[in-house]
Amino acid sequence: MNSKLQIYHEKQVKELCALHALNNLFQMRNTFSKSDLDTICRSLSPNVWINPHRSLLGFGNYDINVIMAALQKQGCEAIWFDKRKDPGCLDLSNICGFILNVPSDYKLGFVMLPIRRRHWITIRQIQGNFYNLDSKLDAPQLIGRSTDLIAYLKQQLDCKEKELFVVVSKEVEEKQLWIHQYAISNRILDSNTNEPSITNCESADSVNSENEYKNRDAEILRLNEVRNCIDNSF
């Protein structure tokens, strides 16, 4: 990595990976604080003893609801990427960055506990190159140019337990500018003919695996409910 290139990179503290992912995304310290995310948790689920959007003891481990609400405060939206599609569909010129959700082992000191947690990782472009800004890394990890990023995302999404969220501005989300227009056109043609087809954004294997795909993590599947919850909370 070029030593002259200044990249803001927060490192992991406690269970605050969602906080680090947000600040790394916006490349600014204190874009959000733990207090900010705790406030969002309370607004999403007021008047409850145990808040479902963070860890039991309040050390972090914030869920996607909190991240989406935080992004909306910055005029952005998080769009869940349907990984049956090819990441090559993404129009990178209109995308602010990516947040990747991955499984993570839980440690108490040096002891590995049999507990599976979720970890949030930011990927974004800085001066022409894409970087993995995982808070568990010692330093930002260079991914490369656009073609390198697409290959990287394909590799990551081969894992059924990983989920990708595309971060865009509100305007881009409303106009669907985060995906290449040819993909949208193909989708419209398919709906008009009422015939299933495989577009440039889909593979035959992905179409055949639709039933299996519907059984994904319930928290991710309920994104529409999440949006409604967020909209009603502000």
C-alpha cells in the first residue's frame, strides 16, 4: 500500500464492528459514536428491558437495523444484494461502498468459545483502488481495481453465510442507478413475457437454487419489515 495514501481505518474494540464499519465507510472518526448507535437501538425498540438490536450487555454487536438507520441519517441507503446475481451487474460509479456481513468466532481472551457471531466489514474505493477496511485487520487490505473487486465479491459470496449490502445515496437508490441499466431492461422484458430467463446477471445454478436460497437467515430476509420499522421510528 502506498505509504503516502491516507486511509482512515478504525480497529476492533469490543463488539463494535458495526460502528467501525460505518466510520471506515465515511472515512471520518466519530461520524458515529457508540452513543449514537445506542440511541438508534432505543428508537427502534423503545420501552424494552432487553434491546434486540444489540448485545445483551450493551457492548455492541449491532444488527442490520441499526446500520440501515445510521446510514439513512447520512442520506444513504443499504441495499441487500441478491447473490444469485453476478456482482458484474453493479454500477460501481454510483456506489459509495459495501458492507459485508460474515460469520465470526467469539473469543474470551485467548480462549475460543463455541459461539457464532456476525461481523461487519466495510469495502470502499479510495483514490481509484478498492480496499478491505475490516476492523480486525492490522491495516487496510488492497483489493485492487474494479475487475479485482468484482472477482473478490464473487469469491466472498460463494459462501452461503456471507451477505453483501450495497451502500448508495438516497437518489441512486430511488432511481436504481446502482445496477447497470441493461440488467433492469432484461428484468422488465422478462416480466412482460411472463417467461423465466437467465440474464447476464444470473447463472443457471442460481436459478435452480431458488428454493434453497429462500431459507436464508431470517434477519436478512425481513429487510422490508426493517425498513418499515426504521421509517416509523423517526
